[in-house]
Amino acid sequence: MKTRMGIALLAMGGLILALYLTLYKMGMIGELTCTVGSCETVQLSKWATFLGLPVALWGVGAYLAVLGLALVGLQPAWLESRGISWLLVGLNTWNVAFSAWLTYLELFVIDAICMWCVISAVLMVIILGLSLMDLRAVRGLPLAPDHR
Amino acid sequence: MGAGRGRRNVVKAKKSASSMRSFYILLAAVAVVGIGAIIWQTQRPEGGTRWVENVEPGEAEGYLMGDPNAPVTIYEFADFECPACATWATVQKHDVVQRLVATGQANLRFFDFPLPMHQNTTQAHNAAACAADQDKFWEMHDAIFVGQPEWAGNSRPKRFFEGYARNIGLDVSAWESCYENGTHLPRILANKAEGDRRGVNSTPTFVIGRRLRPGVLPFDVIKAMVDSAAAEVTSSSAAATPSQ
């Protein structure tokens, strides 16, 4: 239960961060606070858009999905659900892979690092680690008849 | 023994409910603090209004739009590679031009304020200054801001500026000669120095009358500043007129 709480809290943090970057991309925030790296260069590059939408907006969707799954998984009926744990691991594996690709682009293609993107990538890795711990814990429990 | 287990279960359930309550409070706190920080970021006036002396520009003239004899001048200090400046130029400026400049209530004077952290901004200001030679500064200004995502951070920005020069109908060879020779770099530096002299330290920054205010200012704020400056002009000219 504690791992899912941790996942939900980190996902909420990531959601706020992704929302901030999305609002900047939409021009609703004049200046990006960026004490380390070149956030503007990254955010203005063509790689900041994926399938016609800002990458940050995809981040909002990804964090929302993780937050939603974690909150559902905290409800008494789903507390021991292996399905939720597998979904969390699957979704977060995809999120980490996507973040790794973005970090690769920053380092080797755009030649600039965005502090917020790095923080998001670290959050994604921690969330995946917690998801794996959650799966391990749930797999150690006896199977409930309605959640196999 | 059964009663003991039951009591333990009750205690466990209570602990679990209490830990869930703490979790939801913490989650809500993270959400509230985060959303509050974002709202503050969108609303903050980026430095707030500061008062400056109403000094006329020295040798730096900027680039004028509108009636040179308009009662109020909106001085804009901007950097072509600054995303906030691009936002103002592509979103808010239109209303200011249509409702204040076109109606003669104010004119708009753009001053170059290239920030050192932007790698292509000086070239962009150079491109726009060279377009001004052919009376197409504002067309180039708009094209550069609209195209900012493609040339900002690019290692060869000139090809984009050259494309804009062609699209807005400039004599490209004359423009290119000016661009390559850096003919207007002294003018750009003079405009920047004017901003420094007035205490500008971020972009975009607007100076209207005696007020200096940084940020992506919406039309209503600009209008209020213009009205206030116009009122000051009226009252000072009334004071200067001898009563009969």
C-alpha cells in the first residue's frame, strides 16, 4: 500500500511539473524558471512536439494515468490486485523508455539539457522502481478469487 | 483468543484508515502547492512596475510604428529569441496595434534588447535592422517571431532569415549585403544601451510614460498605462498653459 501511495505522490509532483511545461509551451507562462541547463532551447526545438502535441502534454497524460491507476489501486477492493500492479509496471516501463529517448535527444541531438525534463526522467525511474516493488509485494500474497 | 484477534483487526483497520487520511491530505497539499506555484508564475508581473525618469532616448531611436506625433509612446524592449517576447508579439501586440496605435492614441517603438544567453538573437536583430533599410522592419519582426521555434538554437539561422526576407518581398541581395556587413550593429547596441540606461533587465519590458513594467503585458494593462501617461501629458500641458 505504501508503494502505491509513493507512486501517487510522485505522479502528482510529475503532473504539476508537466502542466507547468505545457502552459509554457502554450505561451501562458512568459518565462521558464530554469536555473540549470537550457530549458528554452529544448522547449523550442522541434523535438518538443510529438505526434502534433507538445511532449509536455503527453507527460501530463502519462502522469495522470499513473496517478489514476495508483489511486484505484489504493481502494480496498483493489489493494491486492495484481492487474493494477502489472498495469503500473507496463505503463511506467513505457514512460521510462520515452524519457530515456528524450534524454538521449537532449544530450546528443539538441545539445542542451532541460532541468525540468531531467527531473521528470528521474521521477519516472523512481516510479518504475516503486511499481516493481509493488508487483513483487502483491505477487507474494495469496491470490484472491476475484483478482487473479 | 478470538476476541483478541478481532481487536487487533479493528486496530489495524483504524491505523489503515488513518494512514489513508494522512496520504490524501499530503496528496492534496502537493496538488494545492503545485497549482498555486503555477498560478503565481502565470500571474506574477515579473518584477512589478518600477518608476523611471521620463527621459527621451538618446541616439537610439528604436523602430517606430504609428503616428510619430501620438501623445504617448509605448517603448518595447525585446529580444527576438525570447519566447515571452514572441508570445507578446504574436498574441497581445495585435490588439495594441489595432486599438491604440491605429487609432492614434499611442505609437509603438521597438528597441533591440538582445540578451547574451541567446545564441542567435544578435543575428535576428541584425536581420530585422537590415529589413528596416527597406521599410519592412515590422514585417520582418513578425516573421522572425512567428518563426522563432525553427531558427532559435539552430546552428545556421541565416537561411531562415533569408527565407523571411524573400517572403516579405525584400531585395534579398541588398538585405544580405547589409546582414553580412553587420551594418546596423551599432544601432542595435545603442538600442540595447538605451534599455540598460533605463534599468531594463528582462524581456519584454515596456516603458510607457514614467512607468516601466516587464512581462507579457495584456492589452488591458498596456491600455491602462497609456491612459495614465496620456492623462499626465494632458495635465502637464494644462499646467503649462497660462490661465486667462
